[in-house]
Amino acid sequence: MNPGTVVLIGMGSSRYAAGVAATRMRASGVDAVAELASLETGTRPGPGVLAVGISASGGTEETIDAIARHRGASATVALTNRPGSAIELAADSVVSMLAGDEEGSVSCRSFQHTMAMLLCLEEHIMASGGDAPRRRAADAVRRAAEASEDLLERRDAWLPPAADLLAEGPATFTIAPAERMSSAEQGALMVREGPRRIADACESGDWLHVDVYLTQPLDYRAMLFAGSRFDDAILTWMRERGSRVVAVGGDVDGADLTVRYRHDDDTTVALLTEVLVAELVAASWWGA
């Protein structure tokens, strides 16, 4: 199927992944949009519309209701990690995330798998139109698995200093380029959902217009997912105001700590991998 419009629907982590995936699709020439399932008036259902409802639990009521409104008019797909769940009944087709059980009931691995499945959807649409070769998503997922393994194997070296540096401030701030905004959003959510600490996400370029003001009154502590052309400007403000920064995935002049990992020069691998750093920091605080 080569849809006229792709609508990615979800809440929380699902919406974060959808937002980045829709941005990637539009850059490839696909008419795609990410919508909060709670939106009262979303994209109009109809022929040529592919509506993808994303819910790891399969029981997100808002997403079930939103995808049900499309059924019968649009092509509908449920992307879920729970076989036999309610969202499957609301959609024409079902795709499993294959993330397995997450005993802590926090979407970490399922978030990564959601992003991977949406990369596969992007590739499938582009390939069906003759615009892209296949297997790029699979290659990125394989490299992301190697990157994740690298971070996990070396966590005794980088995790304690990262967790200590970020723990000292009144809040945790996460910053990422627009193309990988899901990393900042998911990272902040992990800090709120697990250890129940204050956290906020911001896009790198927008940080210079909105969050820069917080560096003056606060003992500002941030996790910066590197790779934006605005990184140097961000660090200039932070150095002037005594802020502390953990840079992830790239060397940024002025960062207090840098966490690198295998294949971090590949932006698609970074999209699938870098949030693991924030998840492990949050887990260390939660466990304590």
C-alpha cells in the first residue's frame, strides 16, 4: 500500500516516537502527521488514509477510540506489544512490537521497538513507491543493538558519574535536535515516571528561545543529546552561568561529562539508542 496520508496516533511515549517518525516521512515526501489520540478533531478518515494506532499496552483508551473512528473509512493498523489486547479489535491489521514483557511497567524496550517499527513503515512506504532501497531499517536496528549492548556493558564506568552530576540540581533537563526530539521527551518522561523527579524536555534550537532563561535562576543540570548545529551556542550560555551538562553521543566543548557509544555517528542509530542513557540514569535513581 502506498497511502496518500499517514496518521500516527498515540499518547505519551507512543506520541513521542510518532512525532519523529512523521517528521522523517515528510522529509522523504510522504504526507504524514502525528496526532495525540486525545485530539477531539483529528485527520478526517477516508480512502487513501492509513491510520496507525500505537499502544504498547494495547489498552490506551484514547488511542483505541481514535483508531476506531477511522475504521471502515481509512485503512487501520494497531501497533502494540500486547497480543489479544483491546486495540486489536479496533483495527483492520495488527503489528506486534515484539518487545517482550517489561516487568517495571515502564515503556523502555517497547519505546525502542516502536521507533524501529515506524522506521520499517517509512522504508516500506518509500520502497513501494520505488524511492528507497530496502533493508536500511534492519541494518540500523542491528547497529542499534550493538550500540545498546556497548552502553550496557560499560555502564559501571559512565553511569555513576552521570547520575551523580544530574542528581544535584532541582530538576533534570533533556535537550535534543528536532529530528530526535523523542529522545529528550522520552528521557524526561523516564525521570518523571520512575523516580518521580521533576524533568523537562526541550528541542536544541528552541532551547535558545525558551529554556535558556532557566539557567540563570536554577542550578541547571542537563542531558544534551548531541548533534545539533545549536550545541555550541547552548554550551556558551551554560558555561557563562555555571550550568552542568552530560553530553550523549558526541563531543561538545564545555560538557562536564561525555557518554559515547558504538555507532553514535549514525543519526538513525542514535534515534534508537541514545535514550537508553536517560533510562539507566532514571533507573539508578529509582532503585536507590
